[in-house]
Amino acid sequence: MSHVVSLIANQAAGSLSPAEAWRAKEFCSGQHLTWLAAGEACEFIVKNLPDVAQLKMILDHKATDVIITKFRGRRKAILVADMDSTIITTETLDELAAFAGLKEKIAEITKRSMNGELDFATALKERVAMLKGLDLSALERTWEATEFMPGARTLVATMRSFGATTALVSGGFTYFTARVAAELGFDINRANTLLDNGSQLTGEVGEPILDRDAKLATLKELAETRGVKLAATLAVGDGANDVAMLKEAGLGIAYYAKPVVAAQVANQVEHTDLTALLFAQGYPKTAFK
């Protein structure tokens, strides 16, 4: 089966030259070198899967992401994206904790949870319990400071314009996913629910907890609803609770991922932004929305 090798360069570190792209193609015994964006993204077809580590070693442009996809069915019908540190630049629970003076303490637990060192549901309940009594105004203040990851808006808009179903599925909270989804145009958003008494957080999370299993279940559910195979899905995330869906999706992308994720997911974005997911599907930059 043929595959496509995509090279996507961070242009802040310089352009990817035609000569370098050609050298990469020859190293992989590839064919049909095509540019998706001059100096930024190109692709070529290979019969045999190359050694990505070796390919990166021969590239002079070290800030280049290499993504390999199957030749057939590259454009996906479904996008399932994590939110914290993927679609937005921060971990909302950590930022919320800052208003309780607990950011460093809670961020350390978040870090361990996202690297798979702690059970997700247990760690989530522990952190939320520490926020009992926090005024609800902290939620709005956290939202006001939230920033989108570069390329997020373009990724969602472009895939939707080509008919894809887009879903934001987070182990975070509906307070934030609903706002992110509305702002960026996601069709669906799912997350956990922070409970409150009308003025303050109660320190509890609504059940059931949306964890790694729920993320994978959502991916499968959306594929079934859409009437497509899992091969037609794209998933992106950075934490341990994303691994299951990343491994099952037709194309799973680890985005600036935690070590435990990077060790298990072959396709990774380490240098560029979320538009790399569009280039990986063969979209030229002229098709971006």
C-alpha cells in the first residue's frame, strides 16, 4: 500500500527549500513531489515506510514536522480534538486554580495526570475538590484570558467547509468547551461539568467523568453516526487521556505531546501549528479558510 510523506516546516526558522525537499524524496525513494505551500509544506508518495528518525536527521531544516498517511482516504470526515493545550494554549483548570492561589500545586497534579502517572478521574476529582468555595466569577476571568492555539480556527473552518464533522471532546469543563466551540465553529462539544451552588464551586464534578475511554467512545460513536469507518477519522491531542483515541483514529496526531503520548503515537506535530493537520490531509494552503 502506498503512503504519503508530508514535510511541514516552521517558517519562523526559515523556508523549506526545493533542494531539501527533493533530497528527502530521494532518501525515501519517493515519487511525485508536490508543494502544498511554497517553502512551507510539500509531500511525496512512497511504497515503503521510511525511518522518520533518519529522515529528520538528513533535513537541514530542523524545525520540520514529518507526518505519514495512507495514500487512500487522506481527507477525513470527522475531526475529534482535545481542548486544553491543543485547541487552546493553556490548561483551564490550572488557570482557574490561580484565582484560588493554588496554580502551582494543581498544575503539578495536572502534569502527572497528563503524562499518565495518575488515574485521570481520581486526579480530576482531587483538583476540583481543592477549588471548593471559589467564586464563579473566576470562570469568566479564566475564559477572558484564554487564547486559541495558532491554526485552530483555520483547521476547524477548513474541515467544516469540506463537509467534515468537528467535535471538541475534553477532560476539562463544559463551561469552556461550549465557548471554544461557539467561537471556532465546532459542531459538537463534550466535557465534564463543574458543579456549583449558584455563586461558588462546590468542589465536585458531575458524573460520569469524561475520561480516555469516553473520548474513544465518542470517536467511535461519531463515526457510526456519520456512517464511516474509523479510517475516516482524525484525532488530535497531547495528554495520556488522548492516547486511546489517537491510536484508534484513522489519523492520530500527537500535538506537542507529553512524553508518554509521544512514545506511543507515530505522527507528531512538534514544530508547526494546527494547520499541519490540513497539510497532512493533502489540503493546499489555497484551500484554507
